[in-house]
Amino acid sequence: MLFGKVKDPICGMKISKRKAAGVVEHHGTLYYFCSTGCKEKFEKEPKKYTETG
């Protein structure tokens, strides 16, 4: 689903992939963010927000 809704792993907000403020690939999975602040938090400590670490 290219333009579906996804959950920001930091704040839990449901957002559209197309309107995401940022995207990060971590261990082969794409994570979408509602804001650059959430994206930056994730980039500092991805293992805190993912099961793969």
C-alpha cells in the first residue's frame, strides 16, 4: 500500500505515508514520522522504538 495510513513509532499518531514529515529505513523496514522532531528522536535511539534494535 503506497499511500496508506501508518503509525508514527514515536508518538503513535496515524499519518499518511504521502504526507509524512520524514522516513527512515532501519533494518530493511521503513518508518514514517509526523514531524522532524519524531524522526530525529528515532534516529538517535532506533532500538528504543523497534523490536529489531
